[in-house]
Amino acid sequence: MKKLLSIIALLSLSGMYSSCKKDFLKSLPKNNLSEGSYYKTEADFTSAVNAIYDALQADRELSFFPMSDIATPFAGFGSSRFGQYNDGIFGITDGWTMGQTIWAAWYKVVFRANLVLDHIDQPGVTISQKAHDRLKGEALFLRSLSYFYLTYLYGDVPLITRVLKYDEQQIPRDGHDKVIAQLIEDLKQAELLLPSVTEYRNAKALLGRASRGAAKSLLGKIYVYEKRWPEAEAKLNEVVNVDKDYDLEGKFLDLFWPTNENGKESIFEIQYHSGVKEGNSFVRFCSPNTLSQIQTAGFGYITPTEYYLDQFETVNGFPVTSNFVSRASAGSAYRYTFTYSSPDPAYDPAQPYNLRDPRLAWTAWYENTPYITEFQNRTGQTGVNYLQQYSNENGHNTVKYIIGKLDPTAGDSPGNMILIRFADVLLLYAEALLHNNKLSDATTVINRVRQRPSVNMPTVQAVETARGINISNDKDALFRYLQKERYRELAFEWGHMYMDQIRWDVFADEIVNYWTAQKYGHNNPALGSFDKDHYLWPIPAEERNRNPQLGQNDGY
């Protein structure tokens, strides 16, 4: 699975995959060049499905997507990618580069999946039933994954389920409900066709491909997003309690190191490996860009805010609050001063990050972090340090996925990008249980995430006792606690925080409340309000110029 360069044999048959990120529709008719001679054997379809995965891996645009968390109050600095949310200023238009590139990248995946699905059931195909089912299931899953992001980011989008002919390309958008109905149908079929991840683990060559658990998890996630709570609970229960193919990694940080990829917590990852041109470029964009010796190269995007670090409780389950004092220039960056407080009697404001949820040190760099020792042990590097001014803004950088100077390609990493993992599914399952008024069961699931061995945070019940509050028997309070647990667990991985805040309809309030005037020493005015029409991204102008029938979302 890691050696996806074998798809070159397929790509050389025609130019149908070239320049897709600029205009994938223009490449569609080129498919006719190879229809008569290709898509006949198991090897043909294996190469064709590998090409779908390559569209995930090869397009740097998709590895930008975790930067969407910059839009939330939990991180900042993103230049022309997500910097439009900095200082409380919303500057996204239909010419936004990220809106165009993400659209084109996901539609390239759709196109390549449709090539497989158009041909795999045609007469004259010589393929075993087992291979047919797996490869078709993978194509259905990958097309569904694409449309999951397309419809929840852009709203109504063209639902393309076959390769279009040249004169069919001018098509309008389809309604969100129609797209979701297709995804549910496709994922139900995919879960019947795909094997268990256990089968992949026993055949290492297949590990990393979409599995039955991936299809079920994505389907359960769609039910959650659609607030179809009984169906969400039932489907996610299959993943958690019936199939039992997954478990939490004991060591939280192991999830983000190449030596542990596709492990027992992994449900679906974008695959990379060392020695290839197209590595995981996410680390290049979020690593510090100065003298820290952490990474070979970096642009310093995704700088966690102090407000985000406040989400991490003390080890006794108490909240911590930071209060801004000053910001001073330090070369090309800044140094910040805060005061800190907590009702935890054991908390020392002079050492604000000590005795905190261990996930804090494995999520954000901060001065005097104990993670430096672990990082040096993992990388074999020496002389690593971290100072606030290594961050372009906010005094912090991300930790996840940063694997040091092991990266072989000028800053790109061989480490995989995790799109779906078991902790995400557990917390979605807890959310479904909560909304189905099974608060005790939801609390048990939340505790399972909080108490993996390396984290071992107090149970929700222990937090209640220590703080003298009611959480587990109060539906609204438990939901707020679940939201914070998702923030603590899933930050800066694959846009989970940003997409969660949008689907929960808390995004507008969060950023309005955060961007008060002169926030953290900036020159910004108070945001005041946020137009919820901007929950959806604009339909890219470049796409609308090619296809005037697309129309535009409100607010752009």
C-alpha cells in the first residue's frame, strides 16, 4: 500500500490524470483513449484503485486541510490559506486559493473512483470475486469520503457518479440531501464488500486500504452530522462493541509517528513513506521556521493560542484560565506574558503547564516543555529547544506529526495523515448516546478516551466530585464537556475542531467571543458579529467560470 508509485504504469496509458487540480473536467474525455484495452484484469483494477489513493497522497492541497483549525479561536497564522480568519477579519471570497484547490483535489478523487466503478462490472472483466468486491468497495468508500468533505464544506455540489462525456459537463449543483442519500447508499454497499481490517493486518501488503470498519465509521459519522441519532448509535456501536477491530493506542503520541502507523487505533490514513517525492507536506507548513532544531524546514502555520491551551485541565480535572498581560516584539515574532489561575489547590501559576492533561505536551510546543526530552529520544537529535519566539504568532507550534529531521524530502514527512481514528469514533459514539438520552453510557465512553494509559485523566465522575459540579447527569453540561474532550483529543489532525464547531453551530459565537478588541496585543477591532452564511465555503470562481450553472452560496 505504501508503494503507490506503481500506479505510474496506469498513468502512462493516457494523460487522463494530468492537470486535474486545475481543471479535472477537461481531462474526462481522455478516458476514452484507453477504454477498449484497459480495465479488464485484476491488475488493471488494482492499478486504477491505487490511482485513487494517489490522488489523496499526491495533491499537496489536501495536506493543507488540517490548517482549517486556524479558523477557530484555537490557532492562528495561515497566510493566504486560512489567515483570512486572523484578527477577527473574515476575508474569504470566491477567489480563495484554498477553496479552489480543495474542491479540485476532492473531485479528482471522485473522477478516479468513477473510472473504476464505471468499468468493474462490465462484461469481459476477468477478476476474482474477492478482488472485485474489495476494489469496488474501496472505490465506493473513497468517492464517499470525497463527497463527505465536499458537501459539508460547500453545501450543494454536483453529484457525479459516472465519468461524464464532454457535452455533459455543464451541470448544476445537487442538493445536500441528495448527496447524503447517495453516500449512505454507497457506504452501506461498501461495508458489505470490504474485508475487515483484521484481514489486512494479516496480509501486510493490503494494510492501509479502506476496510469495512472505515466504511462503517464514515457512515456513522455522517449520521452524527445529520443528527440521525438512533442510526448513528447503531452504526458506531457496530464499530465499537460488535466488530471490535480497533482499540486505543496506549501511548497517545505513538499515533503520529511513522513507526506506529496503521496501528490498532487507525481506521483510515493517507499513506506516505520515506524516499518518495510526494511526502506529507503538512509538517513543512506547521513546523517552527527558526532556530529550534525541531524540523528541517517550516513555515510556522497553525500556532495554537493560549485560549486553546486553556482547554487542558489540570491532572486533577480542574480548569485553567489564562489572562493576557502583554506582547513584546522578539525579532520577527513576539513574546507573550500571561497570568494563570485555577481552582485546583495543587496548581502553581508560576509553572502554568505543569500537572496538566498529558495531551497538552503532545499537542503544543511551549517553553520548558518536558516533551523536548521525549522528542530527542525519538529522533536521535540533540540540542533541541523551544522558545515562544519560534512561533510566528501566539507563542506555540503544533507537536502532532512533527518527527524531526528524519524527514527525507526537504521538510516533507514520511508519516501518514490520520483522517479517521478510533478515539474520534468513540467520541462520536458518545455524542450519539448522549443525544439518545443514554447519559451514563456516553460518560463511560468519554472516560475510555480520557483514561488511555498514557493520558489517565480523571473520570468524568471524579471531576464532578473534585469540583463539586454536576456533569454526567446533566445533558447540556455533558455535551459541553464532550465538546472540550474532542478539542483536547483531536486538535490539528484533520480539521476536526473546525468542522465540529460548524456542525454544532457554535463557530460564530466562539470567534465573536474570542476576537475582542486588541486581542493579545493585536490592533484588531472587536469582531462584533459573524455571518453564518459563511459556515459554507464559496463555490470557487474558477469552477463557476467553467460551469456557470454551479451558482453561488449565500454571502459571497
